[in-house]
Amino acid sequence: MIITKLVLHNFGVYAGTNTFEFHGKKPVVLIGGMNGRGKTTFLEAVLLALYGASSFAYAEGHHSSYAQYLKNYVNREDGTNQSYIDLEFKVNPDDSETYLIHREWSAQGLRTGEQISATKNGEYSQFLTENWAMFIENILPSGLSSFFFFDGEKIAELAVESTSSQMKESIKALLGISVVDSLENDLRRILSKNIRLAQEGSDEHKLAELKSEKDAAEENLEKTDEEIANIQQQVDCETKALESKRAEYSSIGGDIVSQRQEMLHQKTVLTMQLDQINEDLITDASGDLPLALVQNLLWKIKGQAETAQNDKLNRLAIERINDFFEAYKAASSTDESDARQFVKFVSEQYPTSEAQSINLSDIATYQLRELLRQKLDADIIDAKKHLETRTDLQNKINEIEHYLAVEVDTQRLTELYSEISAAEKKIIELKAALRAAKEKRATLHGDVIRTTTAYNRFVEKYLKTLEVHDDGERIDKYIHQITSVLGEYRIRLQAQKIDVLAKTMTECYKRLADKKNLIEHIEMDENTLNLLYYNYDGNIVPKDSLSAGEKQLMVIALLWALGICSKKRLPVIIDTPLSRLDSNHRIALIKTYFPHASDQTIILSTDSEIDQHYYDLMKENVDDEYTLVYDDLSKSSSIISGYFPEEFK
């Protein structure tokens, strides 16, 4: 995947329309800017364009909803309150197919709605637009995006940690182990629910506590305000969770299911049109069109036929003249020698052709002449149009069949649909409860109703728990058995997959490290996924003995290895890449990692990270260069060509 263009319009610190174009002739793209000029915004724009609500930048943020996230990024300098992002890329560097995703939104009204459109080779694609999440997940899954788009400061923080749980979770996602963890978490939730129900049902004192709460509610109106704040928080959380489920539903092909009947109908219509075109071609073939194969022969026949026709006319003319001469001679007594000489002259001037003659009638000769003059050429043009139309129809049918052949996990879709329906229902219930809670503030009876409802529900729950107690014990037994099997399966699965990753990481680290004799090889514990470093004596090198820069190089080597093991030709974007590294390690990254990390490595750096010295070292591998310039009056950034062109020349 190669990014060829990024357009930011009124996005974040970027006012107006700002266009980054990347030509891809060399592997490194260098974008410079001082702090606060828009480097991190560039990274988030790429993630937003690709993933929307599934972007890890949004997931890690503290936004109440995706709509609020979009609204916060609207630059209001020109007063339009309109923003959009265009991201153009090629899936394969050597491929001619170009894709563009356009996301647009407005902050004018109370609701911030996003509109997206996708194009392929400059033509709008409704299928890609409606199924973009699924399409991009097949190219670069959002769960793996942090391996390729990352912040150097976060890498430095990971390097300092004694145990990087975040990195372990990423490794599990890459190795496919996180699916097992998800299953275990689901089983634990079921087990916890059963335990909680049993505890709640067995706690008879809870009934008395709820009764006390109901009595206290009559004396304390302030509890209503706490209830309103709590419900509002639940609405925000459930809304964010619902957006995530909808994005996953779309990414695994949920939208394509609803389009299947329409696509089948389109295929039927196109097939009928294709059959009609084939019939038209058969009609063409049954007419004059096959004569185009012998067109040169027809021209030769036409010439011979016209010659024969002229000979025939000449003979008739001479015969007619002889007849007139005989009649003249019989009727006149004058000397006919002059007239005979004239007849002889005419006969000599128009002799009969000795060439092979074609005995065609005048009508046939006329038809042959008209056929060669215009009709045959018209038939050829018409047949070519039919062939082009047939090819176009067949391509459209093939494209639809390709989409119809996409495998869809119907079981997971059904589960997600049920979860989405339940989440929507829950949000509706929460919003209804929120309105009810605001109304309850007016009277003391509101709190009485709320606590009385909670009391009655607990009573019902208590009675229900007594009925399902036996089922819960059986479920708990099976869950413990399954959890034990899953634990052993995870260890075996990890043992099979981490060996290649550890070897690749060893190779990457040796290419980066300055002290190449310190670490001989790297291993990963198959149970904990902890990294173990061995020297040439076979002894473990404690992580604490590594410098901060070496630890950071170790994390970068792991990211590099994960990118290689993913076997995906994807771009790498690094924000603040040289944080906390000494000069030797910086040179290692500049000369070894940046040119080989990917077919396209986009570096977002300040002038102090990559200064004149480092710029000169990496110049031979740098293709496109941009600098982010900040305007104090408009409080916004724009872009210029070159990397700090006034300083680095």
C-alpha cells in the first residue's frame, strides 16, 4: 500500500485546503514542523480517513461520541464549519489501481453527520462506499494499524515499562491469539454473572437495604441529580460501544448481505442484456459481415464485373453501329468507304477485354458496389460496437459475481446484529430513563418510584435466581472445563507462532544496535510472551542493563519484525521518531530502519530531531519533503515544499 495524496480541508490546525502529494520514487517522505504545527494531526487524519470510528486514535481518546470527535477537529477559520479529508492510495506499489476515500462533515448544526464516498481509478463506487470498512479491514486490519502508524513518544514509554501489556496484546492480535482471549473473557463474564446472581439471590439483607433506600429517597431530592449524571454517562458509553459494533458489523460484510438481492437483480438484467448482444452478434454473423473476411477478393470481383459490363456495352454499341451502317449502305448510293473506315476505327478503339470476366447481372454488380462502398464498413463498425458492449457487460457481471463470492461470517453477523439490536434497545431505555429522572426532580414521588422499582426488581430477581440455581451450577462446571482446555491450547498456539517472530526481531535488532556483541539472539516466553535477551555466552541479559536508547531500539525492532511477519506491504508513519535516542542510535534508525521499514516511510519530525547533520545522512533516501508553517494571526498551519527550506539547504 502506497499513499499518493492526502488532502486536509479545515481539519484541526490546518485551515483551508492543504494537499500532500507523494510520488514514491524513494522510500522516505520527510515532513517537518515545530511542536504544535500539525504533525500528530497528520497521523490522526490518515487513521480517520482509513478507519473512521474504528481508528485507534479515536478509541484511545476521551470523546463522548464519534460525532463529538469529528466536531472537535473542524477548523472554523473561514466560517464555513465544513471539513473533509481525501486519502488516495494504491494497494500494491506496482499496481495501476488507485483508490480514494473521502470523508466530509459539518459542525454547523447540533448533529454532526459524516458523509463518505469511495472511488476506484477516479470513478465513484457505490459498493466500496457502502462497504469501505470491510474493504480496508482486508488490506490493513485496524487492530494491526498501530504496528505501522505510531508515535515515537509512545514507543519511548513502552521501552521504559518493565512489562508492556499493550505490546503483548498487539502481538496476540497479530498471531491470532486474541480470539482465544476473547472467548475466555466471554466465559468469565458468564461465570461472574452466575456468581453474582447467586450472591445477590442469597443475600436476604439486600431486601432490607433497598427498603431503607426507598425510605431515604423520600427525604433526599439530591439523589436525583446523581442519578441523572449516572444515566448520562451510561448513554455515552453505550453509544460509543454501539458505534464500535456497527463499525465491526460493516467491516465483516454486514452491509453486503442487504445488497445481495439488488446485486442479483442487477446481474440478471446485465445477463439479459448480454444475451441480447450475443443475439445481435449472431444476426451480424448471419448477414453480410462474414464477407469482410474476403473483402480484397470482393474488390477484385467488383473490378472484373465492371470490366465485363463495359465489354458488354462496347460490343452492343459496335453491333449497333454495324447495324446502322448496313442500313445506311442499303439506303444510299454514295461511296461508303468513309463510313466503313469510321466503323473500323470504333472497333479498334474499344476492343473486347481479354481478362477473365465475371458474369454478373447489372443488379448484382450494383449490389456488390453498394456493399463495398458503405454497407460492409457499417456492418463492421456495428459489430465492433456490439463486441465492446459485450465486453463491458461481461466485466460488470464478473465484478458483481466477485462481490457475491465474498465470504461472509453469517454466524458472527447474526450475533453482532443481535448485540446491536440489544444495544439500541438499551440506549432507548437509558434515554427514556434519563427523561424520567429529570421529571422526577420536580417531586418527592419520583425518588420513591425509582427506589420502589429497584426494590421490586430485586424481589423478582431473587425469586428467579432460586429457579435457575441448578442450571447455573451446571454452566459453571462446563465453563471451568473449557477454560482449562483453552489455556493449554493458547500455550501451544503461541509456541508455534512466536519462534519466527523472535528470529525476525533478532535480525532487525542486530541491524539497528550499536553494540552488536551484546545481544546474540532474542526469544519469547511461550506462556507470558515476555522477551528474553541472550548474549553470546547463552546467558540472559537483564532488561535493566540496557540503556534507554537500546530499550527503545528493542521496541522498534519488535515493531519492524511484526510488520515483516504480517507479510503486508504497508506504509509506515512515525511521529517524533528519534525521541530519547542518542546520536549512534539515531544514525542506526536513519541509515538502516527508515529506508527499509517499508516501501513508503513517512517521518514527522522537528528540526531538532532530524537536524542538518541527520538530514544530510538520509537525503539520498528521501523523496518528497514538506514543512508545516504556522500563522500566528490565523492560528493555523499550512504546508510548503522542502524540509525547513530556509534552514536546510
